[in-house]
Amino acid sequence: MVFGRASMMRMRETSLTQMQKVFEGFLRASGAPLDDPNLAQTPQRAAQAWLGEFLDGYSKDPEESLGERYPVSGEGEVGLVVVTGLRYVSVCPHHLLPYEGTAHLAYAPGASVVGFGRLSALLECLGHRLVLQEQLARDVARLLFDSLESKGSACILAARMSCFTLRGERQSHSRTHAEAYTGILRRDGPLRRELWTRLGAEA
């Protein structure tokens, strides 16, 4: 079903109103002093932050985030397209706490490629959801493989998990890592070693 701009705006306004009520209930249940002037606009601000930034990936299509495809001309050796050092933010589905980190994305082009900025858009689309770091790595790698019909892809993530650094064990200096590979990059070989050599040089 295709929604017009006016319909989409009404849906967004409805979602914001619903989310605002949720945060009002959250503050009330927490015992926070609702007469505190600093909390007067908190439900609205929190609703806008969550729907407009942390969870806006649900309103986007990962396929569309990759944008226009550009054909690869000629036949030659299989090479890699690599973008390193992409910052990303996501939300843990277990505790609803945000986590942030750095991503390195790569794919071996098949018939087409996309702009470098589109890789960042894909990461943001899939990351701005309630998703585990491990699943995010798999989702990004799989989309690069399937949507671009690439010969192989990789997504390597390193993050600071709030649910691990701020609560529980409180390992404030820890980093968590997740990797996912598809196609010819799933097995060890020249291309995978080339990728890790490049990542080592970046570090």
C-alpha cells in the first residue's frame, strides 16, 4: 500500500502522540516529580528523539536506502569496495539502551555498485531499530550481498554497549565486536586477508 505525504504526516503525528503518552506514563511510574519544570516538556522531547532518531529505521526501506545502482563495466579481477570508520548508533532490544560504535563495510561488486554514502545510509536504516549488534552485522552484510548481487560482503562492528558499560558488570572500557561475511568473503582467502590488512592499516 502506498501512502501519500499527507497520510504519512498524520501517521507520524499519531505515533508521536502515542509515544509521548508512553513517556508520560514512564515518568509517572518512576516516581519522578512531574511538577518539576525541567520535566514539563520531557515526554515530547523524548518521543521526538526516539521516533526521529533512534527508531526511524522502521520507517525506511533498506533496499531504497542503497539508492541508485551503477553498472560495473568490463571484466577483470574481483576487487573490493571498502568503507571504514562509519560511526553508528543503535538500541539494544534487551534493555532499550543505546549503543554506539564504528563499522567497516565491504563488498566485492557483481554487476553494479552504489555510492559510498549509500553504505552509510544502509547502516543507519538497519541500525536505527531495536537490534542486537550481532544481528545488525548479519543484516547489513546480507543486504549488501542480496540487493547488490555482490560476490561477497562483510560487516565488521565494534561498539560500546551501554547495557554492559553502564549497568550489570559495568565494564566501562570494554568493546564488543561482531562480524558477518557472505559469499567469497565467508572463507579465508586473498580478498579476506586484503580486507583485514586494510583494516589493520586504518587502525
